[in-house]
Amino acid sequence: MATREHQQRHPQKTTSSFSSSRLFIFLLCLGTLFLGLSLFNTSPREQRLQPEQKTETTSSETNGGASTTNANSACDYSDGRWIYDPKADKSLRYDQTCKEIFKGWNCIGSNKFNAFEVVKWRWKPYHCELPQFDPLLFLKRFANANIGFVGDSLNRNMFVSLFCTLRRTSSEVKKWRPAGADRGFTFLNYNLTISYHRTNLLARYGRWSANTNGGLLESLGYKEGYRIDVDIPEGTWEEALSFHDILIFNTGHWWWAPAKFDPVRSPMLFFQKGTPVMPPVTPHVGLDMVLKNMIPLVQKRIQPGATLFFRTQSPRHFEGGDWDQGGSCQRSQPLSPQEVEEFFSVKKKGTNVEGRLVNEHLYNALKGSDFHILDITHMSEYRADAHPSTAGGKKHDDCMHWCLPGITDTWNDLFVERLNNMKSRS
């Protein structure tokens, strides 16, 4: 009997072992299939943005604006759409009474026909949330910090937006010019300083005239132009590197500006180590040279632990010609995705193509650097309705700068969200 019982139990053990093996193999195959499908479903756009997304991982807990995505997910904030909120103008972050708003950007004060409509649109990324930042929580969280905006007037546009938002929450403000800034303020109750350092090209530049004794450029027939020293920072922002804890840079608009740097009458003439670059190069090559010199210079001279951002190009929306050719921007609502491509396609080489062209140079130059890219270009491309236009107080439509309040408020939402995420991970 003992032998018979043993013979009966042995086959059962074999069957159980075989079933376990089959289950293990089934689960392994299922897992492999799921992983393959997840990789297959990654879109080309997501694949292109993966290097940038490393700096955009979001946190489930952020002071100054709660994020709804979990700590291990990555969000492409530039991939989204504008959603209309008819009640948004009832709770403005600030209004036309903020004195720091440049008159030409004060669309409410200038009675632009759609000034209140501009603020009724909210940017909604497709795969996460971009919350409106809380100015009080921002002041508390970044107390004792120094934040500097370095760049052209579009960075001033963003700087003024941040100031007006914070000023409405904290009125004890000292106005001064820290580290040679063009403008600056300290919120005294929090010892938080923000400032704007104006620079059009990042590099030092000024008028150049031919020497009567001759020279390299003179031998080629140049009589006048602008000298740009690609390896020397403009003095307006050099001191900012040792003062600020957080810096936001931009450049771009002046590099594609024939009305400012006429290629015949007043060309851009690039110098390196004090001598002309020979043979003379075009502005887009000069931009690459400046970025190649300025990026490592900034990284070398900043304070230990400082945070660096480089903002992408802000798009223009001239229709019917450029600013000096009767171009205008009379739209009353954002563009459609199809219209965006019509405006900004590099292949079509339209009036407003400079934004994407500049970005190509920026992305190439910033690869492997310590800079975080603040990508505001695509979300801004839709907003042909948000420029001062004829209310800008100029002889021509202003289709380059932005109404305040307006879209640069959303830029600051993105800026603060990125800062919060970094601070939460540190």
C-alpha cells in the first residue's frame, strides 16, 4: 500500500511543477508584450523631446502651485491647447494700475479692443496640468533669493509680469538697480530680489567705422557697421552672474533684424580676441559663436548652486508684411494649429519664421550645458491675438511684444512650476 500511495502522489507533483512553469512563462511573455507596446506607442514628438524632459519631471507636491502629475512622470508643457474661460477676467492677477507696465504693453489702459479677452485663455498641456502659481507661496518659498532676467525687451515683458503679480501680494517694495541692472525690486518682507538686465545680443557691441589707416575689414570695402565681440559679455549683465541665485537668459530678436543691422549699410561685423573674424560671417554664424562663448562663461562665473534657464524664442505675428512694411496683427482669438504652421513653417520662410530658426541655434548650443530650457515658443505661437497691435503707441503695429496682463503670465507659471519641481527634488 505504501508503494501504491507513493506512485499516485508522484505524478501530481510533476503536474503541479509543470503548471507553475507554464504560468511563469505566460507572465514573462505578457510583460515583454506590454513593454514592447509601450515603447511602440511613443510618438516621434515625444522621442525628440526626451532629452529636454529630463529637466521637466514633475512632483506631486509643489508649494506655489500644486501639480497633478506624479513624481516619476515627465511632462511636455509645450504640447497643449488654449482653453477659453469666460470668467477669467473677473480675477486678474494684476491690472492696468501696475506702474511698472510699459505704456505700450498696457492693453487695458490703452483700451485695446480685446484687452479683456486676451486674459480669458488658459494653456492646458495634454498630459498634465500647468497651474497658475500662487504669489504668496512663491514669496515664502524663495525668500532671500535673487532672480535675474537677462536679455532683450521680451525678457523685460516677462520680468514685469512677475513683478506685478508679486506686487499685488506684497506692497513693501524697494526699487533699485542691483548688480548694474536696468531695473530691480526687493520685496522687503521676504528679502526676495528680482531684476532685469538689458542686453540685445549678450555679447558686447557698438558702432564701428573704417580706420583711415586701413585694416582687414577696410581692405574688403567695409566703411561702417556694428562691431560685435563674440567673446566679451555686454557690461549690462556681467555683474549679474555673481549676484543672482536664479538666472533666466534670452536672445534672438536682434539677430534677425535687418532694420537694426542693415546687411549693407550697417552690417554686423564679428570680432574674436580683438581682431575681425575672417572671412566675415553671417549673423546666424555669429549667433553660434556668441552662444559658444557665453554659455561656458556663464557656467564658470555663476555662484555655486545657482540655477540657470534659457528661454526659447518668443514668436511674432505680423501679417501682410514685416513691422516696417505695413504688417499688422488684428486677430481677436488664438490661431488654429493649421494657422500656426502657416505662420511659422521654416520651409515656407514666412515673415515670422525667425522664432523657430533661433531655437534651432539655441538647442544646438545648449546641449550638454547646465542650462534648463524654458520652452515657451509653441504655446505662444497660437496667440496672435495677444500683442498690443495698434494700442502699442507706435507708428506701426506692435506684433512682437505682449499685452500685460497676458501671455507672459503663463510663461511665469511655467517658470515657477519648473522651479518648484527642482526645489522639491533637491
